[in-house]
Amino acid sequence: MDLTTVLIIAVFIVGAVFIYNMYSNQSKGKTASGDAYSSSSDSDSDEEEEKIEEREFTLEELHTYNGVESSTNPNKKIYVSVLGKIFDVTGSGFYGPNETYDMFAGHESSVALAKNELKPSLLDQLDISSLGAFEKDNLYGMYNHFEMKYRVVGWLKEWEDMNKKDK
Ligand code: HEM
């Protein structure tokens, strides 16, 4: 093997490693952030997300996190509350405008999930005491699903006020 061949092989290997690193950093960022709406680079948004602390939201505040751009929600975030726990469901493909479950975006959704009905009148209901056993099973099943799948960003003030004495 002469020197030229060795150099060509070396340049090829360095190039391949460089391209591999670029590609794997990109996909790592996407999986971890899971945020299809984020416009900044994925690794930046990972760092941002790690710093976010859970906090209290009022119902009025929660309503602004419905995937529609506004002064209070410039990044079109989508939050859904289940049993008063607020999940970031941004980019899931279910809750964005005109997506299957967009009704839930920015709302406390427990009663609708318990009854398995897509009725806006069932949103933001804080009293679950009249749900039957089957409905409660549905609800806890969905809650577990959300817990497994989504990041928690906080809790709903009105839910805590209404239900905390029962906990
Ligand atoms: C014909 C009726 C329905 C069918 C065939 C259906 C089908 C599905 C399927 C296949 C998924 C899983 C999607 C996935 O993980 O990729 C799903 C998730 C879900 N469904 Fe339905 N569904 C129906 C009715 C409803 C109703 C009435 C509600 C209202 C409470 C509802 C609420 C949800 C929710 C909240 C999720 C979880 C989405 C997530 O992972 O964030 N579904 N449904």
C-alpha cells in the first residue's frame, strides 16, 4: 500500500466518523425532546427542557396551551390535564389543531376520558365523585398511559383546591 492509498483511506474514515456523529446527535435530540413544534435545534431544546420545573397552572392559564400561537404561548405548546396533573403532549400527533383529540388541548380532561366521550361539555369538570367504577377504571388507565408517555409540567390549581382534602 503506498502513501496515497493510506491517505485516501484515512480521509474516508475521518469523513465517515464526522457524518456519523452529526447524524446520531440529530436523532438523539429528536427522541429525547419529542417536540415536533420546536424551532430551535434539538439539543438546545433538550437542555431547556431539563431546566423546566413543575409549577401550578390555573385553568385560565392552561387554556392558552392549546397549540395555537399566542403571546402567552409563542411555542404553540399543548398541555392536557388528567386528574389535575398537567402533561406536555406537544408534537404527539393527537392534540394539535384539527388532530383527532384536539378537543382536549388546554383542558382538564378527566371526566371526558372516564366516560370515553368526545364532548366539550365534559371538559374542565373537577368533580369526579359521581363516576362509576368502570368509568374510574377507564380514567386511571388513561392517567397511567399519560404518565408513561408524557412529561409532567405541573398541576392544576382548581383541581387541587377541589380534591386535595380527599387525598
Ligand atoms: C371509534 C372509536 C375510537 C377508536 C377506534 C380509537 C382508537 C384509538 C387508538 C388506536 C389509539 C392509540 C393510538 C396510538 O397510540 O397510536 C387511541 C388513543 C387515544 N384515544 Fe381513542 N379511539 C376511539 C375513541 C376515543 C374516544 C371517544 C376518546 C375520548 C375520550 C378517545 C381518547 C383517546 C386518547 C386520549 C388516546 C391517547 C392518545 C395519546 O397517546 O396521547 N378515543 N385511540
